[in-house]
Amino acid sequence: MDRPRITIFDTTLRDGEQSPGCSMNVQEKLHLAQQLDRLGVDVIEAGFPIASDGDFEAVQRIAASVRRPIIAALARACAGDVDRAWQALQGTARSRIHVFLATSDIHLKYKLRITRAQCLEQAREAVRRAKSLCADVEFSPEDATRTEVAFLCQVVEAVIAAGATTVNIPDTVGYSMPEEYGQLIRTLREKVAGIDKVTISTHCHNDLGLAVANSLAGVQQGARQVECTINGIGERAGNASLEEVVMAMRVRPDRYAYETAISGEQLFASSQMLAEITRVPVQPHKAITGRNAFAHEAGIHQDGMLKNPLTYEIMTPQSVGVPDSRLVLGKHSGRHALALRCEQLGHQFERRELDEVYRKFVVLADRIKKVQDSHLLELMQDVIRGDVSSGNGDAAGSQGKKFPPAAATSPYPRAASAAAGGNGHESHPAQVSGSAGPAQARPGHPAPANWFGGAPAPVADHHSEQEDYLWGV
Ligand SMILES: [Zn+2]
């Protein structure tokens, strides 16, 4: 297949690190850079060396130890910054100097207090200097989306002539709309001499929640590099989220037929590592990497998932490195999901017993919201004790305690942490699967049945299936 290749430029360590509460020390940055390498990003923007000694050192250390990706260092458009960036990049296998200068009138007038002519000259001069040091030079006209288009074209043309190899078009304040941003990229391609010789890049902020949509719109109009961050962290509302951009292209190749070198199976680990290092948790419903991104609670969803994951799942959890899909047992869970969980905990019930377990389960779920395995075990024992003839001999040992209040919320409710069953996944264009092959039950984590198709689902007759739908959304 001949899909255009999109360069993934990760700026978690630079723009991401600028978000409140997300600063990292040198060791932490190094650790994360190594994970970004495993993830398969093409470029790591490691820092802004002139900004602090810590940033300088971080770029230096990353440059020395992470050898595959290009390591980029940020610099304002002035000699001191460019030289310091280059100094920090000494020893890299592949380096890039990233020069930026604001181009919108509002920034020129109030922030930089220079004219357009001065801006143009300063950009050209800084790129020339960077190019004299490093073959790979990126230029960003800051606040590009609020820059008069004719002037933006003029600046971009000038920096290309001065040697820039990548031109990045930042929506610095997250103001653009997808069509508008796509149109801007198209205009640059139509009007700027020499633009076909360089890579056009997107850098979108999420102030209106459109960073990913804008990035994708840019790609559709010819951008071939996307700047993004893990978990979408970054200034204010953040940057385009790397995992969302990558998975949008992977799940919808019919719309976005582009390739990246990202290893999807490393996305979740990268997200978790960043959250651990910064202690900024991922919002539970965050697309791709939030803890609820693959959880299904409503009964009709759970029932459908158990019959065929394609009913509610557009990509497998394994494809983004999430160990399994979590079916949370709550009061909206159906009989089918409950029966399977009981079976995984070692108890197979006849229809009549299951009715009893289910009745008790619904009462309990109404009280404590999330039913943990420990609760379920106790509840099952009650039913078993009430009916000795059921033949389960292991009913001992659970006397005394009566449904403790639900434990403090665990990030991954054990009630659904059974090993994922990859075997049952059918290959289907509408669902993205992991390339690592089916996940196996881990030693010490017995999973008598798989959630998805691997083992036959517990028998549910037509009547009980219909009942499940009463608990639907
Ligand atoms: Zn930014």
C-alpha cells in the first residue's frame, strides 16, 4: 500500500512541559524520551536550551542517549538562542534546530514591537544562521493562523529560500476551525515558491477542542508532519493529542489514508508513564488512553460486546496497548455479563441459581454502584449456601462479612480485569487490532473464559437475553 507517510513530531518535553503542573526534571525527561523512542516518534522536541540550564542539560542528555529519532531544540529567532540550541545538540545522531518568530500583527505590535519588514528580515537571518550550523532547520511563524495570509506567505517563502527544510504552521492560540486551517495549508501550497521542496507541519492548540481535527484537516491538505503531545498536554488547553491523531488515521484509513511509524501497542504505556511522572492524571473519558475508553457498562453494550466486540468497539484495547477491555459490573450490567464473570470466578450456575444471583446482584449494585469481585464472591456463596444441592463444595470461608462498602475507586476495577481474549477477534476493516497477537492469560491470573469470543459464552436462552436489554441505555 502506498500511503503518504506522516512524520510524528512529539513536543511533550517542550510544549507539553510548559503546561501548569507538568514540569519534569532531567532524569524524568530522559526516561520519557526513551519511551517516545520505543513508541516510534520520528522527532523528539527535547527542550528550549536557552530557557534554562535544566532545559539545556535535558536536551544534551537526550541527544547523547536517544539515537534513532531526530532530536529538535527550540530557539527564538536570534543568534544567541540558535547557537545555544546547536550547542545542546552536539553529540546527537540526528539533530534539528527549530526557530520560531511571531508573525501576526498583534504579536508584532504588542509583544515584539517590530515592523513586518523587521520580522521578515529577522526570520530570514535566524534561519540562515541555523542552516550554517545544521542541515535540518524548522521554522515556525508563531500565531500563523492570525497572521495576514499574504504576509505569512511572504515569510514562509523567505525562510525556505534561507534554507528551512520544514515549515510549521502553528495555531498558537487554538483559534482556527478545521476547514479554515486546511484552507490555510492549501493556500500556502498554492502561493509559496519552493514549498514543494519542504515539509509542511501542523501545530494546533486545543483551546476550542479542535486541535486534533485541525491537525487532520492540515494533513488532508498536504501537511506531512504533525506536532503533538502524549495525552494532549501543553500550553493552556494543550496540544493535539498524539494518540488521537495516530489512531484516527489507523481506524479510518478510508478518510485518512496515511501511515505513521507509531507502535500503537506503546500508546497506553506512554500515556501512563507521563501521568506517573507529572502526577497529572489522564481524564477518565480521555479518548484512546482514558481508563474508561474501553469500558462498557450499559447492559446492552456489554451483551453486544460479549457476542461480538465489533458491536461497540471500533479498535481493540490491545491495538493501543490497553491490557483488556473492561466490562464494569454495575447496576446496568446484564445477566450475560454477570454469568460470565461468575464463571471466571469459578462458578457456573444453572438458570434458576443465576436468577437468584442476578436478583441479589441488582439490589447490591443499586447500593454500591461498582460491584467488585469480592462482593460477587460473597453473594455467590450466599446463593450456594442457600441451595446445597447445587454441588459446589468450595463454599467455605466467607462467613461474617456482609458486603463492605465499595473500596476506594481503583483505576482498573478488578471486576472486569480478566485476561483479554485475542483469539476470538475477527479481522475486520472496521476494527483496528493490535499487531502483537492475541493476549494470553497471564500466569497467576486465571481466566477460565475469555471476555471476547475465545471461549463459548455461558448459555443464555432467548428469554434471558431479552431481559438483558431491559438494562440497556
Ligand atoms: Zn505550542
